[in-house]
Amino acid sequence: LKHSPFASSSSHAPDAQLENEGAKPIAPKLPRARATCTASAFSSSSSPPPPRRSVARRQAPSVRPRRDPRRRPLPRPAVRRRAVLGGHPLGVLLYYLAGWIIGPMPHFKRTPFSLLEPPKDLDPKEKVFQIRFTKEIFRDYQEYLKRLNLYRQRVWTCKVSGKSNLTFEEALVSEHNAMEKAQKLPTELMAHILRMTQYSTLGLNELVNKIYASLQEEIFEGTELYAKKDGSEEHCKILKTLDSGDSKMYEVGWFGRGKTIISTSLVKAADLIQRRSPVSRKILKIFIRDATSHSTPWVIHEHLSKKYGIPNEPPKDILCTEGRKRGRKRREDETTEDGRKKLKGDEGNTDVPIKYPIDDLLIRPAGDDPAWSKRPPLATDFRVPRYSVGDLLMVWDFCMSFGRLLKLSPFSLTDLENAICHKESNVLLVEMHAAIFHLLIKDEGDYFNILKNKKRKLKVSLVKWAEYLCDFLEMSKSEEFAGNISTVRRGYYGLIDSDIKLKILRELVDEAVTTSAIREILSERVDQKQAFAATRRESTRKEKENLSPETVTENEMNQIDGAQDGGGSVDAQVGGTELDKNNISRGKTDGKRQPVRKLETENEKLSIRSSPLGKDRNYCRYWFFRREGRLFVETADSKEWGYYSTKEELDALMGSLNVKGIRERALKRQLEKLYSKISYALEKRTKDIAHKMLLEEAVLRRSTRVRAQPKDNPSMAFLKYVNKWKDN
């Protein structure tokens, strides 16, 4: 290995520029002598001509940027590799022979992904091509470029946090950041969380909610909260718990400036104020995924159980449950295998019935199938790029849901889309930015500290709002936004691409969701929804008891059962007959169900976030927003969007869903449950569009001598936006 191309030089070259714009450094650079390719191979997605192998390796320091001292430190797996290998050629070669990245591996399109093994019979003197952040080796230059372009695509998912639409490097950074957050939990909280997790049979969301509720009820050492001191609430940290008879006393440390403890004292439990849980649900999910080796039931790693004194032996009831599950799984496997044999046309198993519903992709046409209608085509006439429609909907739904808190009066999705695509700064976008800036300032977080250090006024004016936007973009430290800061500062915000505008607004919304004001509203609404759900169950139970079987039709009883279970009544037959909505008897039954309907209406108003109605056989997600008269459809990779806008298209869609499949069966149930609301919204939007078209025709008919102002055009209605909820 003395003359190996992997041999370490005396000094390391500076870090190479990241291949993907906006990505962050995630791996250390091994000696520059290990690869042979030009700098253009790292900066262009096209296929430049390969370098000549007969020419000695050349370096172009002029194209290599200097190392920025403000760049974030390397993730822990990368630091570990550098410490183990130490730049030694033998260590480098052994690392290549292993062929793995130490630490979590991002998922490719939500599926596990493995790195390529090094080429066989590798000659130490042979010149090869190497990908910097995966250490994969290629002999062929085109194969190297093909693999590198794959890592640049936004098809990767963070294995720890579940974030999608990332590049490979961004997914590695996301995994590292998520692991760092999970490891910052206090020791006392870790022990409590691990005890509740060990051998729990709950699902992940249910387990997280259970632990989250327990953390709000109990107070642990190391928790930061507020306590009453001299008639005011002060920030403190629990140092020790003291049992003094019937009441508990806590030794707390009072924070001064810079989060340093300046004094300690004893505080009663009644004087402690815990405004929110010490750990968010997101961090709990990350911690549980990282701390467990098995999920049904949850089993924590052996070294963690020894460290925190948690027993490793499973309870007896768990063993019994596992035995029953294995037996049931064996029967299900046999049924599935029999179904597959029938689908393949096996003569010996033609009489074995298939139990529906099954996975949608396994369904084959049968002679007794009803005539499914053809699925209508999607409309895709968006003004913003189709891959940015998700950001557009998310930003608009956030502003509508928290408009009162933001003091931002409602506006339509069409107005927001037109405002985003407008090539000049307009009042709607200015008001949106200013409203979110005021929320961040009131929270007194990082953004507030930046403004305070720059001695800016804490009230955002509509004239100087761009300066506050530049401060936020600098705080985000995103390379994608860095190139647009100068454009915004010069007053040309309108010239920024529409997808970049939406990404900036999405970043603002993500920051706003972390504020205490939003968290309090979310917690409030969760409690109210739980109370409404309990009241609705009690009302439907009493209603069912009071109704006599002789006077109630089967359809009505199904509807009552559906309301009690949280869903509507559906026809479960394979034939899929239409639900007759006009033959439900009225009168006394409607009068008794009036309180239940009122509760459901109030419960819908407290919706915390929008969720998809369901998925079709191709995993496309269907979205309906109660303030927008369209049914949106998102592809499985989130890159394409479309929508249905008429009642006829909705009926055709429902007629095309095959209830033999699991996904389309559940989607059809949701569409039937919300049919009246969705169809009413679609018809209302159709009438509004017809009215706007009449107005546009009236504008065009005007005489050229009396020209219409641009604001008279309905498509420019966003220019007339007035924030009626704004404080003077």
C-alpha cells in the first residue's frame, strides 16, 4: 500500500463544494489523492467529458471555496470515521472493503437503500472515481455520474425523522440533527420514557401521546419551567425533589441572563407553572425509534435497559398475546397464499374464496365485477409549478386556521396564487409576512434576538418589511435563500421565482408553528376535540337507546352506529350499490339527532390540521379543504398535483373506486361521508367562476376610450386586499 492512490498526503485539501445546492456538509474529506475527476463533475448535473487518465491528477484551487468558519460541525458518524481511519491508507482501504456508512442510512423513496460494494480485484495503482459523501468507488466515469445524479435528486427520506423530498446529503444531515435533539433529553426523562416504552403494545402515535400526557402531569429533575417568585413568574430549573410529609418541595435554580443559574431556593409544588410538556411529540418519536430494536411490542436496546435498570424479561401477558398473534398471522398467511394461487389461475385451488378487501394492486378483473366508470382526468392549470402546490396549500391553510391569532383576515387560495406569481410586491404578501414576523417577535425567540441586536423596531412597517425578511433569510442560513437576499434588499422581491417565494413562506410557517402562542392554541383545541368526542359518543349512545327498533329503518341504525364509531354508513358489498341519501326518514328522528349534528359542526371548526381523505390504488392522496371548493389529488412522490372541480367529476371518481381494494374502499367511505359538503363546495365554486367570467366579459366590452383599471379585473382582486383584522 505504499504507492497506493489512497495514500495520505501531508496536508488535507480544503472541503469541496457541495454537489447539491442547499445541502450542508456531512462527511469529512479523505485525502484528495483518492479520486480523479474534474471540478465540473461536482457542479453540473450534465455529463461532461471524462478526464484523460494518462494525464497526472490536477487540482484547481481557484474553484475550491475556502472553508467557512461558520459552517456547522461534522455529524457524529463522520467524526467517528475520521477518528477511526485517521487518514491512514490501510484504514481507508479497510473502510472501502466494508462498504457501509457508519450510522443511519437514508431511505430511497421510503424503502431501505444499500451502498455499492467496491470493485473486485482493485489494483492499488489504478485511478478510480469516488463519491465524496458515500465513499463509493467507480471505474467507469459515466456510472459515477449516474450514481452522483441519483444522490442529487429529491427522492430521499430521513430514516429517523421521516422527512421526505430531500437529497442524500440533506437526509444525512436531517438524521444527524434528529439524533442530536433526541440525545439532549435529561437523564430523568430518559429513564421515565424508556420504562413506559419497554414491552408496550401500543402503536407509535398512541405511545407518544401517552408519554406526552404523563410528562405534563409529573415534574422531573432537570425540567425547565416557570415558578412564582415575589409575585411574578420566573424561569427556573428543577434541581432536586424533596419529600416533606404530605406535600412535595422542589429545589429550583433561578435563571439569569444567558440561561445561567444565579440562585437557588425551595418552592412548593403549587407554585410551579408548567406551560407545556418538556419534550415535544416529534422528539419523543425520534427518541423511541432510536432507543428500540423491536416495535411490536416495543423493546429497548439491551445497553439502555442495563444503564437505567429496566427489566429485560417480557411480562407473561405479552407472551400470551404474541402466541395468539403468531397463530393468527399463520392463518392469514395461508389465506393470502391461497388467494395468490387463485389469482395465478391454479386449477387445484379454484374453489378457494378470496376474502376482500385485499391490497389494491393484487386485484384482478373478475366476471362478476360491476361496470366501473372511467376515472376523470385531473385539471392541472396551476400558475405556480406543480411541485410547489403542496407548499401553496400548506401556507394558505395555516393562515386560514390561525388568522385570528395572526390578525390576518381571510383570503382565497386563488388570490394567494395570483399574488405569488405577480412580478411586483403586493399588499397581500406584505401583510402575510408582517403578520408572521409580529408573531415571531412576540415569542421572543431567535428572530427577536436578531432584531434586538440590530436595533430594529419591533413593529414591522409595510415600507421596511423587506429588511425584516432579509434578517429572517440570514437567520435560516440556507444557501438556497442566500442568493436572493440582495434581490430582496434592493426592493425587487417580486422578481424572485414563485417556487422560492413559497419556500420562504413555508420556512416562516415552520418557524411560526414552534412559537408558544401556536402551541397553546393547538393544545387547547386538542382538549376541546377530546371533550366533543366524548360528548358525541354519549349522545349517540342515548339516542340509540331511546329509538325503538320498530320505528327505525336499517339505514338509520347504520348511520347512528357510524356516528358512534366516528364514520358514516357505507355499503360493504362488493357490488358497491349507491347510498340512497334521499330515502332517510325525517321527523322525530331528525329532531333527536340535531344535538349530535351541532356537535359535529363545532368539532369540525376545531380542526387542528388538514389530513388526506385517503389514497387510491396508486397511493395518490386526496385532499379536501373546507374553505376551498376543489378536491386536490397528490401523487405518491408529491411532485405532481391536480384537482377535480365539478360535482360530475366527483361522482365519476366515486364510481371508479374499486371497493375490493383496501385503500380505495377506505377512500370511498370518506367521500360518501363528506359527499354533501364536497359537492356543495364544488357547485358553489362553479357558480363563483361563472360570475367572475361575466365580470371579465363586461370589462372587455368597455370602450377603449374609457380603459378599465387593472384592479377591475377579477384575476387581480388580490391587489384590493385589505387586512380588516389588523391592529392600528
